[in-house]
Amino acid sequence: MDAMKTPRELTPLEEELECLPPRIQSAFLPLRKHAMGVAIGATSALLLCFLNSVMLMRFGEGKMLWLLSNYFPGYNPDEVLGVLIGICWAAAYGYASGWLLTALRNRVLSAYKLMIRSKAQLLSDSDFLDQI
């Protein structure tokens, strides 16, 4: 016996977004902080691994990459363990920066939506005194 599903209540954000075209709806949706952190962290780690490999193949040593040891304690571009430590640091810094940038983007976007909503409310109420 199939039970009839009752439609769920829409959140205020979903109600506001329903009147917009689908492309614009997707632009205003908040991003997931954890997913963006993992994506940027993995990209940072792979980029460091790639750069380290290219430098070692091209020059035989990671002379220019030694400066990263100031930011990544334990990083050594000439040793395998040092490269692994650097990859872990790059992933951690990448995750943190991705998470923070996404949180900032979501906050700015919600403030922008609030500003637009407030302006629209003020414009719709501009003739309030004329009706008295």
C-alpha cells in the first residue's frame, strides 16, 4: 500500500529562489565549506608534489623550493620524507584557506541578499504615507 507523500514546507530562502531562473538560483546557493576545503587542500598538495617533481627532474635539486620550509616546518625538497611532510602541510593550509574563503563568500552573499531584500522592501513601502 503506497502512502501518499505530503509535500514538505519550503524554507524562506527556497521560496525566494523559486521565482528566479535556474542559473541564477544556483549562483545564490551557499557552498559547502568542508567540500571546498578538501578540494583546495587536495589541489594544493598535488601542486606541491608536481612542482617538487618538476624541479628535481629539471635541475636535480629543489633549490628554489627551499623557501617553502619557512612556512612548512620539516619540508625538504631533496628527501622523500621531507616532501611528504610538505604535502601534508600544503593540504592543511589549503583546507584551511578553502574553508575560510568559502565561509567568507557565503557570509558576503547572504549580506548581499539581505541588502537587496531590504531595498526591495523599502521600495515597496515607499507609498506608505500616501495611504494615510
